[in-house]
Amino acid sequence: MRQITVRSIPEELLREIREHARREGVSMNQAVVRLLKRATGLEVAGDRKRRDLSRIAGTWTSEQAAEFDRVVEGFEALDEEMWR
């Protein structure tokens, strides 16, 4: 594999890369490679570890998610009288 050197990385970008690496539990190098793959559209599905509970809790279909959104829609309404 080839290597590249990147100079003059802005501090805010470096912070974001570090945070990404920490969040994903990977090295800075792995984080940069992942971010570059994603930015260029080369990230392969399944290339990343899943960090959710879908494996043990299941997932919803689009229809189930839409039904849930429809049912809880009323909870998003604000009672203007209460907030005066």
C-alpha cells in the first residue's frame, strides 16, 4: 500500500478526525482512510462495524416507521396556553 503525507491540516479538521477515530474505536490512520473512502464513494457496504442494537433488537420496515411517526404525531404539538 502506498502512503501519503498531508500537511497544514486545520486544527478544527484534526479535532473532527480525532473525534471520529475515538467514536469508532479505530486509529487516526484508519479514521482518515474511512473518511476518504466515504468522501469518494468507495466505502463498501458492511465495511464498517455496526454500532447499534439492530442485531439484538430488530429493525422496523419503512411502513412500520411511517406508522409509528403517524401515531406519535400528536405528541409533537405544543399547547400554547401552557407555555404562556
